[in-house]
Amino acid sequence: MPDFTPLFVASRGRPIKVGGQCLHATFRLELAPNSRLHVLFERAVSRPVQGLSISAVRKHHHLTVANTTARHLVLWEDTAPKHVEISVPPARLQVPIWMRNVWRDEKYGTMMYGLNAAAMVVTEKAPRQWLLQCSDGWGTEPNFGDLVVSLIVEPPSGAA
């Protein structure tokens, strides 16, 4: 089984090249204040349960989903709606966020990430639109169809 962990450590978390693909351990976006991030779950394997961890980098920024406001959110594919809208807080500067694919450990129910062949292929589909194809690190080879998520950034109203 391949293990991308040493490569990500050596790159200090920056994307790495493996087999001609650019792989990310995390994906960072700089979001405009008062914008919205739309997360659309396109596909996921049934086992293990997949998810997307989304964190505001700066401790004073909090993201809002429905009635929940927090700095760190985890959207689990088996319990989250297929389309989740995240509101970005008002701020003076851009609001940086980090995303990573996560999965639920079946034995202990804990959240796991960044093990073995865990990585994401990130494709920019259009301005402010990305496709994340995530491998959870299980199995003998990476499978970038374990979790597939579309991201769409909606600028604040009145912005171009």
C-alpha cells in the first residue's frame, strides 16, 4: 500500500506529484467576507463513511451552517444534506479556510485523516468552482472516487 505521509511531510504540506497526478493533503481557499461556500456531495463509498473537514484558519473567524456556527466543521456524507451552504463571516480581509477528506473509523467511531494513501485530486472546473476527488487511504491502491465533492463559491451580494 502506498503511503503519501512522508511525501507530504517532506513538502511541508504542499501538493505533491505522484504518478503524474498533483495530490493535496489539504485544500486551502481564500474566501471573501460575507461570501457563501456551497458543498455538494457527488459520490461516496459506503464504507468507511466519508466526510469533509472544513476549518477557518484564523481563530476569530467562524463559519455558519444553518443554526450552527463554529471554527471547525465536519460534514459527514451519511448525515449531511447533499448540498450544504456555508456562510463566511464578515471580516476586513479574506477568510482563509482549510479542507481535508476524513473518514470514520468503523471500530472506534473516531475521525481519521491523512493516513497511508489519503489525498485529494483538486480540479478547478471554472472560476470559483472546484472538484475534490478524495482517497481515504484504505486498500492496496489510492482510490480517488472514495469521496467526490463539488465546491462553488458564491461571492457576497453586490460583488462581481
